Amino acid sequence: MDTDDSSNGISAYSDMCESMWWGTLGSVRPFPSFHPERDVSFLQQALEQKDVNTIVRILTNRSNAQRQSLVRAYKSFSQKELDGGLKKVLSGDVQSLIMGLMMTPEQFEAHRLHKAMEGVGTDEEILLEVLCTRTPQQLSDITAAYNQEFKQDLETDLLSETSGDFSKLIMALLKKGNGPAVVDQDLETFSEELKNKKPAAEIWINILTTRNPDHLKTVLSKLEIELDQTVDEALEGHFKGLLSGDLRKGLKTLVHSIQNKPMYLAQRIQNMKVPLLQGVMVSHSEEDLLSIRVAYLQATGTSLYTALQKQFKGELQQALLAICRAED
């Protein structure tokens, strides 16, 4: 029996929607005929039969709020945790993708940050991606989720994994705001700073992390006209050889994400590395993946859907295509 023919019932989604982050440019939407008890019945049968195809089909065609309803309904129905059953049946990349979908958005980002810092070395690019692309409220939610999930303080962990001006940038991003400011004043500040022989990182960090994105887009656009070069090129030349490479990379990443977040993320996933691809697709599936798809097509000349079809196969391909949703 096809679960997608189940009867109407989206109250579980409605109950949670106020706490969700999502905008209107997500590729994954609430399933219009959602009936958690029926889904749970199919899921239990699929878990018993190790039917990965059915598990993937159901869970990639439900919104995050609906998946959270399934977690509660499954526990009530079977007295068992759905996550435990999924981990027994799924493996490899499909398991990591589905388990990511089963987390709340803030839990998922918290896990990405934790993984970026565990073991030897730190994945600065993941730290920057999450911190640069999230709003102050989202970062507050992620911080709370991190502290709860790992019984550790996110700020303390970030400080222990970074140093110098790069650490100052990371802390500023974690606590960034959306305060008002005057475009011409910030423009003049940047222009004057670029004339200094000794770069002042704190000026860039302060302005880029305390203004709202629309304001910063305007400032950076005007600055490029004034300089007759991209801000990326200006930062590369201004900071090259004088400050840490991590700081230079961090400032450039922040500028890229402010100027065109979908393009920044589309370029991030062009190499099709599974952990990074899954991270971006799950994180943005209900927020702005449609915009990322458009940017991916602009950047590569190929739709993301086609690229996924060519790169992957089996249940992993099925899951990724379901999240991507359609050709562009």
C-alpha cells in the first residue's frame, strides 16, 4: 500500500510551525495527506522487513515537524525509539542522511558544528558556513541545542578550537546582531581602512557582524563600485601575508554569504562530497534550497537534480533526489 494515499491530518505540523525556522523557498514541504499513525504502521513494517526504500520514501516526503510527530507517535505505538530502529536497518551515507533529517533543524546544525571540532584539527569551513549563513535567532537556537545535546558550552568549545583574530571573528559571528546603521558611514569606514598599510581586522569584524544583511549588501555593492574591484579581491590583497589565512578566509566567506548566500552554498556543494552535500541539503531543505538550486544551475550549467542523478545511485540517490525535488 502506498503511504502517499493516506488521509488528511496535518494538525501535528500546525502545532509546531510557529517554532520552525523555515521560509517559503524550501524544496521539502509538509505532506498534505499526513496521518502519523498510518505512517508509523508502515514504518514499523518496513523496519521489520528491512525495507530501506519505503523508509526513505516516507521520511524524505515529510516536513521536519511531521517527522517529529512520527517520532512521538512511534514511541507511543511501540514503546521504542524510532531512531534506534532506523540505525539498525540503515547504514553508511543513507543512515547519516536519514538520521540528519530526523533531528530538529537546530539539533542538526549543532551536530555539524560538533563534528567539525571533534578529533584532531578543526573544519573551519563548516564553522564558517553555519555561523555565516544563520540569523541571530537561529544561532541562539543552535547554541541552546548544542549545550543540551553535548552537555558542553558551544562558545567555550569554539574558543578552544580557534585563536587570534579568527577566534574574534567566530565569536562575533556567534553573537552577531541586526542593528541599524548608516550606509555612507560604513562605506567611508571601509574605504579608509583599505588605505591603511596595517589592516585593522576589528573594523571589518565589527561592521560585518552587527548590521542587517540588506544594509551590508548595499554597503558592499557601493564599495565595489568605488574600488572598481570585488570586495573579495580587495580583502585578498589587503590582508595577504599580514594576518592569518584563517581570518582572511573567514572574512571572504562572510562577504560571499552576505552578497549571495545561495551562490555561496551552491559553490560549496559543487564537489559533491557526501558529508558536505548532505549538510547543506538537509540544513536548507525547508528554507531556501530552491534558491540554491537556481544558483547551482547558474554556476555549473547543470541542474542539481541532474548532477545528483549522475553522481549517486540506489537508496542514497533516491533520498537526495527526494530532498532536491525537481529539475530546474
